[in-house]
Amino acid sequence: MDLSSLLKNTKPQEDQVEKKALPQGSYNVVIEKVEAKTSAAGNKGISLQMRVFGAQYNNYVVFDYMAISGSEKALEYSLPKLKKLGVLLGSEDATKWQGGKVRVNLSVDKKDDTKNINWGFSQVSEDDNTPISNNTTPTITADDLPF
């Protein structure tokens, strides 16, 4: 059966990669991107893209979003995490966090098992400090941040 007329304006299927959350635990990461974002509700926040380094899950990418405006509950969750990042990375200027290495404490989201939830940051564990090979370039400037 010739399908050419049916498929003439159709693009081939992209290779599908199964998306899975990392198992619950703590992971060393390098911060690859720091972006100012606005939620669908109009609240502002900081989005981090982080890459795991170490033997077992090397190069796995995880994300985190921390509110800087919005509900009191969201701020009570996000602001202490942002403060901890500032302490660990030596600056509360989020534009300087790219390339910084920290440890994240992750669990699997109960509502969507393809996503992780980051419960906090700590110092990189020296016993799992395999270097990562990636090239990070700044993605934002200080003018992009809403604070």
C-alpha cells in the first residue's frame, strides 16, 4: 500500500526517550542554567537546570523552580532554599551561580513519577566528586532578574 499521499506533509517521529525521575536520594550537581521565570499565575521565580555528576547517574539533568513572589506558603518553601544556595555558592547574586556545584536532596513526585522534587541543597559530597565534562555559558544577566 502506497502511503505517500497520506504522509506527504508529516514529519517522521522523533526518537522517544523514556523519562524517569531519579530515585530518592542526594546527588552532586553542577548548575548549568539560572533563569528568571514567570509562572502561569503571574508569580516570579528562579528556575535552575542542574546536571548530576558522579558515577551512577552522571549527566542526568534535574530542574528546580523557586518562587520569589506569590503565596506565603510558596515563599516559605523557596526563600530558605535560595538563601542556602547563596551561602553554599558564596553569593546571593543568582547570576553568579552558574557553574557552581552543590548537592541536592531529591524525592520522586507522588503526582508525577517522571519528576523529582528538590527538598534542599548542601555541600558537594567529596566521596562522589567525579568531574563532569560540559560547557556552560551564561544564559541570563543581572538585568533579567526581577530583583
